[in-house]
Amino acid sequence: MKKNAQNYLLWICITISSQVTIIVAQPSFTLNGSTIVVAENCYRLTSHKVGNDVGSIWCETPIGLDNAIEFRFAVNLGCSKYGGEGIAMVMHTSEQKYDALGCSGSEMGFGASANCDAISPSFAIEIDTKFNRNHKDLYQPHLALVKDGKLNQPLIPPVRAKTYGKDIRDCEYHTVCVQWTPSTQELVIYFDDEKRITYKKDLINDIFDGQKDVYIGFTASTSDEPNMQMVCIQSLLLQVDAEIEKTRSFEQAIGIFPNPLKEKLTIDVNLKEEQDVQMQLYDSTGKLIYEIPMHATQTKKYYFNMPGLPSGVYYVTVTNGTDRVSKKVVHISSVRA
């Protein structure tokens, strides 16, 4: 290597409402396969001496995708012009948790082969340094997005790691920044400070089937040709997304009870400030039963009287025109003598 491994410190910044808490800490990672620690917050995933290496590291604190995320790290993709295969930043919800490790060779440590399984469910940002015709690769080192380890079915066409410049297997460190904004469902990826990918997708629901907490880390592999590949963690910033927090605050301010109910449904509104709010009650067919039109309110209890309505399932919605709370309630009618 031309450069020694650089030392980085992990900053985790969690913003809660208007209060900001900064935690500076030595990150805790689980190491698998061929991975070793080479310096503080720097890890060698594959060796320049041994072929067919495969390694992974996973942060031992799951990350919530309902937060805005900025993840900065540096990758060293080795010195061999014939080496590969590359490094991937991977998020997953696999039952393997911290032990997750895919296959060596062109599967880059998260894909599948005849001898091992892929890491799945997963979402990977691969930094691929070796052409593989079975993976719809580019001849140049490139970036690609991959779901569930299916490298032959990239989510978008691969793009070159750098618009211009020499081979990134140059013994040098290259910086990567990954930004995720949940309210806009937008992922942006920079390589050496150049924006290379903008991808809009509901990661929580479309990739992870509603699971918001994911394990985050890195995988890498080589084929017969040995190649040293390293990653150094620079910073991880988690912030409550303002739009997500606004919706969450509205949901938390609306109480709908009891459930099941017999005679009276209560809607308890406890907003931080006055807002225009509308309330509606529907039966199971979608027919509107009761409505309280849009009006200004802040802290108040509202009631829907249920006697006379048949037993069954009903739906209550409360909206301020932007955010909406919906709840299914069960009504059990009572008959009086």
C-alpha cells in the first residue's frame, strides 16, 4: 500500500425534536470471515496475499430508516489492476444479524452462489472493480444498487464510480457519502465528492417489508487473484426527519378509544398548537356515518354516539389536511329492555 490506514472517529448525532444529542464513541463492529482490524475504525476486509477471501463487518447498533442518515466512509480497493471484486455497503434484516456473510468471488460477500446463500432481505450499494458479464457490469469500476443479493438484477443500470479519472484500484483511499431522506424517500450517493446516484424508493416498505430498523455494514470478496480491500468509517449522522417528525407528532396527539366499544367513541385531541382538523366515521363498506367538518382546535375531546348502529367494524379518520390518523374499531351494540 502507498498509504497507511487512516484513523477516523465515528460521530453519531441523534436529533430529538429541537434538542441535539451528540455521542462521540468508538464504534462497535462484529467482524466475519477474512476481516481484521488494521487501525482505529479501519478494517481490512480481504487480503493481498490470499485469493478467494470474503469478509464482512456489521455495526452492532441497528439503524432506523425513519431517520435522515448521512454516512461517510473511505474505501481502499487495493493495488492490483487484475484484482477484484469490490466492496459493498449493505443494509439488511436477515436472521443472521451480525453474522451475515455471503459468498466469495463475484458475489462480493453478500450475493449467492451454488455453495452459499445471499444476505436477504438486503439493500446493497456495491463498488464493483471487476467486470462480470453475468452481472450486467460495466468494464470500468462502477456503482450499482442491488436487492437481496441479486447482482444479476441491479435496481438501476450501473454507473461509473468516477466520471473521469484512472482506475480506482490505485492503493489510494476514496471517499463515499451516502445520504438518505425518508420523507422524500431519496437516496443520494457521492464518490470522491461527485454525485453519482440519486435513487427514489420506499426502502422501508419496498425493500424491507415494513421493517425500519436495519443492520448496516460492509462486505467484500476476491476471486483467485488476491487483492487488499479496506474500509475506514468516517462519520454517521442520524437526524429526525422534520417531515416524518411532524407526521409522528400529529399521530401521537390523536387518541381514539375505547376499542372495542359499546355506546360512545371518544376522540381525544391534544395538539401542540391550534390546527384545522376534520373527523369522520365510516362503516365497513366505506359509507360515511358521521362527520365533524374541518375546524380549528387544539385540546378537546369529541364523541361519536354509537347506539342504534349495528355491531361490526367501523373506521375512524382524523386529518389536518396533510397528516392523517386512521383506526379500525369494533362496535358491539347493546340492546336495552
